[in-house]
Amino acid sequence: MKRCVYCLRSEPEVTFRGREHVIPQAFGGFLNAPVLEGCVCDACNHLFSRELDLYLARDTPEGLLRFRFGIQDAADYKNLGKRSTMRTTPVTGRMAGARTVYSEHKGKLVPFVAPQVGFARTEDGPFKWYSIENLPTMEEIRKLFAPGDVVVEFAGIGDSEDNTAEINVVREALKAKGINVDGPLNKTMLRGIQPEIQRFEDAASLGPLFFRCIAKICVNYLAFVSGPDPIYGPAFDPIRAFIVHGKPDDRLIQWTGAGPSDPVRNPGHEYRVGFRRIEGGLRAHVRLLTGSIWAKLLTLNGDGIPRRGAEHVYDLDSMRVRERYPWYY
């Protein structure tokens, strides 16, 4: 009888029509890619697709690099909008600190300025930038700049060359918060224009949701290599609760290995996923596109876990998957 390694339900209570990829398909279509059939139910598969896989692919540095490396078409890029935790910010130039968003341009994914308003003491900045959905109050501006004149600039507001009407809407919103913006308009740039700066910085909050994604890949891989039976045991209850329900367990620690500071897609680039038994527990690891090695402790003891370890490699040149080596303890 088929049984789900995550919710532990069996047929006919749940169905098993779909397949679960060890590494989500959004990270590339590989020949010989490890997949699970008959041990991840459709309900869990749908939950993971909606809550975990979508986040990993659209709102993390790992997901963003899929487009920068050409693994996915830049025209297909979408972020999570207001739910997004990713922030792309210029770190040099007049727009330093402003928010930018990625969009396709001439076949590549490039950052463009997002709609926002900047405040500064002088024309040369530095500016404090606010989105038009989160404009400051007069009290906030006074705390930043104390009494005196403040330079105000409008960036990324409106699509046409004459965006005065759109900016006036934002002016009225500022006025309602006690900030009266009169005089000549300072329009830094229109929407869809890339700032002329030297360097961007991508930042993301990689919290429990990210490590649930990593843990799911690890458990998927273990089920693929060793079969689902070991995972049904109580040794995997804590990691199961973490992946499905987000229940943290501080004993299930994670490690991060160093990756390149400016990742570039080079020949021989590969994903890796594997596991090995250590000190009675089981530790698994995942390497995707940033070059960082994400490792996760899956069990707290050795009850029922396999003694065999393994690693698979996803080659991004040949788009094939191979087992690098199995090892035994």
C-alpha cells in the first residue's frame, strides 16, 4: 500500500497520482533526474508546490540565479510581489539604498528602479528612499533631517515621459501625511529605466521557510536512494513536522558552507544532493547555484536510518544526473 513519507497517510485516504522531484523542476529539466512515485501524496505535493517550491524558485538568491545563468528564460521571471522578502539595492551612485526590481531586458534579467520617493539634505544625497505604499510622515522626516529644507525626488513613478500627473497623486498622499511638496519636480527616472550605478546587492531573509525547502530536498533524496520505509519511523518525526508544518526543533541544526561572493555560471557547474550518517544521526546536504553548501541534520538518533550514504550530481552542461559515489558505514 502506498504511504506518504510526510503526512503518513495511505490510500485511499489520499491519492498518489503525481510525482515529486527531488530538486524542483523549476531548477532545470535533467535527464535521469531523481523523482519519487507513490510515497509523496498529492495533498503534500500540492502544499509543497504552493508554499515551498514557489518560494525557493522566486524569492531566494538560488532561484534568482536560474535566470541570470540562463537556466530559465528571463522573460518568464516573476517575483512574489508584496510577499517578497528579496531586496535588490544599488550600493553606489545617486540611487544608493533605493529599491530595484528585476525584469527582462533584451533577453537578460536586469534590475530596474521601483516606484519610490527619496528624501535628502542636499541635491547630492545620500537619500532615504520610501516606497509609495509606505510613505513617511512629517515626524519621521524631522527625526531624520531635523529642521531645514529637504530635497525630495520621485523615481520610477509613471511610464510616460511626462509623468507629472502620476507624481501629483503621490504628492497628495504625502500632503495627507503632513509633508507639503511644492516647487519644481525632481524626477530621478521613469519606471523601466535602469539606474546608472556600478554595483547592486541582492539580499534575502533566509529563515525557516528557506530551510524547510532545503530539508524537503534532503528527505526527498533519502527516500529516492533508500526507499521510503526508513522515513516512516519516529526518528524522522521532528524533521517531518518542520517540513510540513514549520514546527522548529533547535536540535535539528543546519550548516552553511562558503560560496563565491559573486557567483558566475562556469563550465562544470553542478547541483549536488547527498546524505551521510554521522554520530548516530543523519546529515544531508544540498548545493544549488550560489555555490553555498546547505547541510541539514535530519534525525536526532540512528534508530531505523540507513547505514548507506550517497550523493547525486546534476550537471548543468550536459543536463544529466549521475550518482557520484555511494559509501557505506
